[in-house]
Amino acid sequence: MASEALTVSSSKKRRNRRGRRQQDETKNMIRLAPERPSTPTAISIESGPTIINSHELQLRFLNPGDLPEVKRLCHEWFPIEYPDTWYTDITSTQKFYSVAAVYRGQIVGLVVAEIKDGHSLPKEDSEILASTFDKSSKIGYILSLGVVKGFRKQGIASFLLENLIAHLTTGENSHDVKAVYLHVLTTNNAAITFYEHRGFRPHLFLPYYYAIGGRRRDGFTYVLYLNGGHPPWRLLDYMSNCCQICLSVLNPWSLTKAAFRKVNLAWFNAMPRIRQIAHGTTAVFS
């Protein structure tokens, strides 16, 4: 029995020593563990600059050496077949505003536009400006705007469009160009949303405007007015303006303010006469 008691006692001591060692190891682990914040915080992830903010993204005018690449990109982006002479013109002549966005030597986007005289516009575009503007007023026309698929949604298209608008609203064009417009397929929702978010407004529906793959497709004309330009007024515009005038005239608050101003003015004009009467009455009773 005594030997059994000693065995039990020694086994207890061994378990106690083992338990103390485990506690000490646990304490050491706790001390070595890094402290955690008491409240969750956002983790900042180091990342490089986006392409639009990179110094490697540059704008330059197209040149004849870009013709094969521009032709390949336009075939990828647009369902319309442009003639070879068009590619020659936009890469070789000063008639067009043809600018490419270049990243690390690669064309990743481009915009092609033209400044037209009002009298040279085709019939479907001849009423973009109000009749009060002279027919010699200038209007910008965007022929194409595209970005390479792998570089989209990074602000490159907006960058190209903003530079075009700056070109049309500064320098020698700051007063002459009254609007910039474009044509777009009615089914191209991405392009329509892009332009609407940047101030362009639908101007005209063009049934069967495009010929694509042997089929006629509908289009829209979208316009952004610049340098004081504005569209012609239609019946709806006249009705809207008349309603605004009527509401401003019949507005109770406007009528109240007008009545208050008249009463105040009448009181101000009557004050000298009231003072005279008051002085006269004082002299009689004094």
C-alpha cells in the first residue's frame, strides 16, 4: 500500500510539473503573440498607380506609320467598314483631330474628330444649332472613340474625350465651335451611357441610318453644346417656358413678397407726410 501511495504521489508530482511546464509555455506563447487591434480596421494594400495616373500614358497625334495598327483596332472595335482612304486621311492630313493614347509604346485608345462648318452639315444634322446662329458657325463631329479591351474602365476614354473638348473650347476655337456631336447605334447601350454621363443629350432618332452586314440599323444623334451654343426651340420647349413663367407669376410666395415690397415702399413714401401731420398737431395743442 505504501509503495502504491508513493507511486501515486510521484505520478501526481510528475503531472503537476508537466502542467506547470505547459502553463509556462502557454504564457510564453501569449507574450510572444502579436497584439491585435481592439477594433477592426481597414487593411491598406500597396498597389501601383493606375494607368490613367501613370506617366507612361501619353497622348500624341496619329502619323502614317500608325495606319496598320489603327486599321486593325477599328476592325476589332466597330462593326462599320471604313474605306482605306479614311484611314489614310486620319493618319496623314491635318483635317482631322486624330489623337492616340499610348501606353509603353502601344496604342491603347484613340479619338478621331473633325470641325465642320454649319452649312456643310448633312441634312440629318443641319438642325443641331438654333436658327439664331449663323450657318458659318462651327460644330465638332466625333467620328470614332475607342479603347483596347484590356485597358477599358480605367478612364482612358474619358481622358481622350476631355482633351478633345478642351481643344474645342480653348484657343482659336473658344468662341467658334458651338457644339460637338456623334452618331451611335441605338443598341450600343454602353456608349450611350458613357456619353450621357458626360453631358451629351439625344437630339435625333435616325431610322435605318447604318448599313451593317447587309442590314439597316437605327441610330441616334447625341450632342454636347459648347461656348454658348444651344438647340432650336420646339413646341415642347415653348410650352415648358410658358409654364415656368406662369408658375413664377402665380407663385403665392412671389405674390406675397411683391405685396410686402409695395406696402413697405408706400409706408416709406408716406413717412414724411405723417411727420408733418404729427408736428402740426403738436403745435396746435401746445
